[in-house]
Amino acid sequence: MNNDFPLLSLTQPEIAARRKDKPRRPELPPEILARRQEIASRLIPKVKNLSRQLKQMSDKERKSTLIKVEHDIPISLSGTGLKPVAESTEKFTLAVLRTDNLEQLEIKLDEFGSGALKKGHAPNETLAYLNNIQEGDPKDRLCQLFFEQYETLIQQEWIICEIEMMSLQQGKNQQRQELVEIRSSLQKVFANGIYGNIFEHEEIKGTCRAVVRCTGKIFQRLVEEKEWRTKIFWFDARPEFETFYTIYQNFDIQTLGRFISPPEEAPIVCIVDSGVTVGNPFLQPVVRENLLHSFLRSAPDNPYDEHGHGSGVASLASYYALNGYRDAENEGKVWIASARVLDENNQLEDEEPRLFSRVLAEVVETFVPLGVRIFNLSVGIINRKWNAEAKRTVPRRSWIARTIDRLSREKDIVFIISAGNISPQDVRDYINNGKLYPQYFIDEEARIIDPSQAALALTVGSIVPDTLITGRVGSEMAIAEQTQPSPFTRCGPGISGEIKPELVELGGNYLVDESGAVRTNLGTNVVMANYQITPAITHDSGTSFAAPRVAHKMARILGDLQSFDLPHISAPLLKAFTINSASYPTANGNFDQFRSDMHKVDSKYWLNISGYGQPDYFRATECDSYTAILFFQGDIIPNTVAYFDIPVPVCLSDTGRGIKRLTVTVVHAPQVQRWGLERYLGTTLKWRVFRGNVDREEIISAMSVEDDENGDTIDLPKELKFDPGVNLRSRGTVQHAVYEWNIHKQEYSDNFYTLAVAAYEKWGRQNPDQVPYAVVVRLEDTTQQAPVYTEVQNLLEIQSQIRI
């Protein structure tokens, strides 16, 4: 929480810097402009000469030819028929041919030399800084150190270096396939380890950087042979730090810095799993030893982890991520309690078997009186998928999920549950059967597993942290790109067809090799604490390790809200703040590509894979001059409508066409049926938002007669169209949507906006119980011009004075 802008507090705004105007294109110096015909006349013969050389080559030779473009400052090669294969330096650019010749460059040079000026600018005038163009020297691809030491390097027995490979194909899939083929060709040159090896490699946007070890003679072949000149476009010396693979292999706990315990008042997360090893150096500072309990009848006095799963989950819940580098500090933010419910085989005990639902009830009854509000359950029942086939062949019961929902409401707690994993073998089968990533997510067998369909719990899927591949790997390729859903993450929907999972976090990736085998890898796995004291760390992948990262963020949000001195923080409010903070990854465009790929299969199904996005602890409670967060928690009577005044200030009309954003999250905790699923929730909610120029009485008249089953078809006055739409978001207990707009007309703020929340009784009860619910609204001006925070607070203060 930003102490300068606490929730619903009035503060002075900060002044945003003016937006910079679009820079004007600089004019050429007059002396160069006067010589442009001379410059063109000098360069055109050089281009023609190189064109003649290229025409004498075979098509294969021409495609393998590297072109060196020399210049005084970097120039644009757009439309010249040349494609840069690496970032330009100040003095030269390496490029390959897009076409069979350089005629396009000749034409551009001729236009530069003789074309008419427009507003003082010559056509293609950056070509004034072109000095020379010629066939490149293969050693132009060497870093400076390798260039200087080349003759020595090729005489060495072994060389370790980094190389960058590039695909010249157009499509994304074609690029990745070509990179696989290049690595396969390298493996053949290396004779599968006799003359070299490929170790770590990582793909980004049609390129691949890899660590290789090879003999000096092979290194010379890769540099000089024409076949490799446009496949490997850069050779670089190894940086002066270890690869992660080496760090992991040589990890020594003694080289780390301090381990710091959470503050005494920090919230507690209970890990319901295989137990926790308190002696592990990562866990010892963050585990409350008096909150370690075993619920195994065969080992009631042994709460410690004998498998490893629980310890790894616990470390991520406290730290979010471990730092294994030399002298690194690891500071726990969350205290850990542990309920051991699984044995040394990570299974329920065979002796004196119990219902898992009863075990969970006992866990909650034990820990809630001790101050625990958040329970992490990274345990799924792999033989109980929540799909159509299971519903047809198995009685429609979900005892564990029902128990979780009942306990969540009765005890006012939050369960965070992993969505479950698709096995490497199943992913391989999908691929072999022509169901490629991410399209195979729509398959019934890819559904979430019990109890992750629990309606009042938050279910967590996984996204990819990166595509780094470590070890001796060559043809392997990461299946998903960074920030895309992990290939193993399971998909919703939930019990009532609602969006599940609601959130995603970093959980790992799968690799596939040219034979079709699918596996995990240290580089793409999640690093966590081991259940053994030595080695202290281990690694794995799965939604099991994404869930505790959500638990970590939720616990920190709880801590922020506790510092705000609220008399009580309900479970619906805690979930609402966490969900409201979520967003989809925007960096590198990978997530947008995934969403586009899924849209071709089913326009909205991607929501059942990635939910509402990745939560952000800082964003959850952080206001600033341009952002205001408002919240409410209470109870609603079924078959009534609650109308909230949402202040949206008129100052937004001064921000031009920049994006304004309104994010609304409504969470409720209804009773759930103990049998049947058709009316699983005793009460459902539905909310809508209207601008300030829509009459409140008109809204009340429409909402009071709305049919909750066919809400999308009713003509409501000027309702704002949030995404997701009202029908999809209203199916579950967590309802979250975003509305963005560009132009804010002054009349939109004639009055407060209206948020109308309607509650519907579903079981026909005459006097149903009130339903706990919470609302979190975030209003932000992305242009950072309007003093939103101050204006919202002024409007709320005026409103409170009027009501007194």
C-alpha cells in the first residue's frame, strides 16, 4: 500500500510531466543535401557490382550470403530488399537478401540523388549516410574479443561460447521449426557430443541464443563455412557469471546472504500438503513450528515432509521466489503453517483410510482459531476430472469441493487451489494426434480436476516464466512462449459454468524434442526449497507451484488491509482485492498471440485457461494521483438490488483520447447445495454499471424487473459494456470485468455513476439468509493527467456531508 495515497484517503495530487510531442524528422545538413547526387552516383556502381556477384551465385549460395552495410549512423533498410540479421552497430549492419537482387536499393539511391525535395527533405535521405555495401566477411559475426583472438581460438582443443541463431522464415511456427532444424544440424556437426554439445538455449521472436561447447576446428567451420553464415549470425564470449544450470549444480547454502524472517504481525498461510521440513535453511526462518500438525492417523506426531512437495510449496508461499545467487538475501514475507495430510508417497494413507473431505474439515477447525485465514491446497485428485464425461459416468457429486465451499463460507476463509496438470505423455499424445498447443486445451480431458472446481475457492492455473532451456539439449524446444499459459495447465469451467481458474501465476513449461518426446527441464522449472536439508533447493513444474505464489500475494494484501485498521476483513473482500489487481501480461506480445490462437477455436474459451490474469500485490491496494480504489463489504438480502454511487470526476474530460479504465470486482459467499448441481449456489448476483447522465429512477425501474436468466436480452438504459459480458461473468461467485473508454464527455459526470448489484434467491426460500459480499472498484487515468484521486475524494466528502 502506498502510504502517500492510502485507500479512500484525501491527498494532494502529484503533477504529471507534459507528454512529449512526436519528434520531427531532422533535416540533412545543407552541405550533404547539396552533394546528394554525387553521393548516389558513388554508391550505385557499388550496388551494381555486388548485384553482379550475387547473380553469378546459385540460389542456395545467394541465400547464404551475408551482406555488410557500412554507414556513418544507423540507417533504415526498409524497402531495400535487405533484411538485418542483427541489431545495427553505429558503423555497420549485417543483412541478408529478401529478394534475388539489389534492384530496390538501386532505385532508392537513384530517387535520393535526383528526386524532388518535399519540405526540405530528399527521398530516402538516410541513405546519405551509407558508405559502402559488400559481401560480408564471416568473421564480422564475431564479438570483438573473438575477432582479436580468432587464430588462437581455432587452434584450441575446446571452446565454450554463446551463439545466436536466426530463422529467416515468415510465420511464427515456421520460424520455430527452422530453429529446431538448425539445432539438429548443429548436433550432427557435433557428432552427438564427440566434437561438441549444445547446453542452455532460449528462443525469442524467431531467434535462439545458445551456449555451446565445441572443438576449435568445429568452431572454425561454424564461422567460415557458407552454410552457417545466415544460420548463426553472432558468436559471443561467455559472460563472467555462471549459467543457472551451473548455479544449481554447484549450489552451496554457505555462499548465500542472510535469511530474514517475516515481520511478527505478517499473515499466515497454511499449506495443506505433505508436510514441511523445518530444518531446511530456507524454511526455518519462515515456519511457525507451533503451527505444524499431522493429520495422518499412522503418524500423528510427525508433521514433517518426507516427500518434498509440501516444502517446495511452502517456500514459494513465503518468499514467492528463491534467490540462490552468491551473497543473496532471502526475505520471507509470509509465515507458514502446515497441515500434513499426505504420506511419504504423496498420497492419502492406506491404513485406516478417511474421507479427504473430513480431513479438510479437521484441518480448518484446527487452524482457524489460531488466526489462519488463507489455506493453500496444491493437491488434486488426478482420477477425477471435472469434465462432461465424468459428469455422465459418475454421480454428480463433489464432496471435497462442497466441503471446501461450506467451510469457506462458515469460517470466512479463503482456499487457494491448483488447477491440476496435464501430464507430459498426454501432451505428447495431443501433439501426435494433430492437436497442437494451445488448441488442445479445449479437449474434455484437459479439464480441471477435483476439487479445483470449488465455487468459493480461488483456482490457480500456470503461465510460463521463460523459455530458458538448460543442460545438454539441442533439438528440444519450449512448447509455450514466455507469459503464455503453461502447456500442462488445466482448464475450466467450474461447477456453474463460471470462469475457472480465476488467476494464473508462474509455474513452468514443457519441452518437446524432434522425436515428439515431452519433458520438463531445470531451466523452465520453478526453483523451491527441498524437503532435505542438503541440497537445500530443488526444482519442479506444475500448477501446484503457481498456487502458493497467489497465496503469497493474497497474504501480503491481507497484511496491507490489516494496516488500514479495518474492523474486519471478510474473505469476499480479500478475494475481491486480489482479483481486482489481476491483469494479462503485455510484454513481448506472447499472451496476445495465445489469445488470438484460441479465439480461432472458441472466442471466449481462453478465459477458462488464463482466468482474469496474474495478480499484482502492489496494484491491489496502491492508489496514486491518477488512480482511486474504492471498496465495500457487507451483506445483501436475496431478491434485492444494491445501488452504489461511483464517483467518476469530470476532470477526465480534459485527458483527450487517452484510455480511461474502470475495473469492477464483486465477490459473494452464498450457501451451496449438499446434493445436486443444477442449483448449486443458493444465491446468485449480477451487476451492471451506468454513467452519471442516466437517470437513477430509470435504472431502478429496469433493474427491479430484470430476469436473471435472460439478462443480456433485456433493454437496460445505456449500460456500460464491460468485458467479460454480464452473462459470462455472472455465473460464479467471483465476478470481475473491465471497461475502457477514450473520450469522456462532461455530461457523463453530471451525477455519480451507478453500480447496481442484484441478488437472486435460487432455492425458493421465503426468508433466506443474507449473503456476505464485497465490491472493489478501481478508476484510473492511464494518461496520468487527470487528478483522479483528489477529485474522487472530494466527491465522496461532499456526498458524506449531504447525507449527514
